[in-house]
Amino acid sequence: MTESNAPTPLAPWLDAQHAQDFGQLQTHWLLRPGALTAGLRTLGSLHLIVLREYASTLSDSEAWMIQAKRGSAIWVREIYMSIDGIPCVTARSFTRLEDSKGCWRGIRGLANRPLADMLYHNPNITRSPFWVCALGKRDPLYNTVVQTAAHTKSPVKSAQPLLARCSTFWYQNHPLLVAECFLPQFWSIAQRSART
């Protein structure tokens, strides 16, 4: 898939150019290329926890991301990552259910390893441009943030917007969506690192 035939994002998602609306530090992380886990490891000790892995159906708000029809069967993986014990990033990834048993079957066997372990070692996997947003409560990724809050016993109360990014990885014309939300406490860790 090329940038010219990328789908048009649906609200609240915006084209990557809007990342600059959130600030310089935020733009850096929202548009950081490569594996996010590699960048997070530069900030401290990284730990990944799997919240849920399950079969579901595709919602209108996510169907455009993988150019599929609403109601299509999908396989979902939801995780969060902590830096030095502080939950910092929540992620929701999904692909068509049939692809989770085919070309993207690796998503089912990762356990506590990051998706990067399967995404960045194959030159035939390509990535779409990023979309960014201040996450709304109706977005499925927001539900993953709530799951993270319940698991870590730290309710989502911050007045700060929940900034998120997503992109689609393509392999043999089959999509895998990765959406990542930076939790409010992440920014103080990133800011400290930016000062050093």
C-alpha cells in the first residue's frame, strides 16, 4: 500500500501532519519511526504485559484502518508497557481473523514479546503513514486504556488528552493495525529524558 491510496481517517484520527498541534515532544513520539519499544527502552526498564487476546468483530471506527467491512471477524491483542514500573503506553493491535491463522499467525504466539519481534525482521512488510489523535471515549483503543487502568489500579483521571497514533502494516496485501496510546504519565518520563 502506498501513501497515495491510503484511506481517509475517520474522527478523531487525523493525518500525521496534525501531530505538531500537540507540541514538539509529542510530535517526536507520535511520529517516531521504527519500533516504538526500541525508543521506550532508551527511557528505562521496559516491561510488556498482555491484557487480552481474543476474537471480535470490526467496528465502523476501525474498519477504514484495514480497509475491511464493518462486522468482519478480527483477532485482537491488547497490551500495555511500563517503564521502570510506571504504565506508559497502551496498545491495541488487530488483523482479520483468517489472517491471524495465516500470514499474520505470529500475532498469536508472541506472549509477552513485542510485535516488533515479528514486524521489523521481514523486508516484505510495509507500513502505512501514521494517523494521530487525542483519543475519544468512543474509540476502541480508549477501552484498552480503561483495561490498563483497571489492571494497574490507576484510574484514568488526568486532564491531559490521551494522545495516540496508529498505522497499518501490510504483508502480502494483508493488513495488521497497530494503535498506541501514550498515557499521561509517559510525558513526564519523556520530558526528563529530553533534558538530559
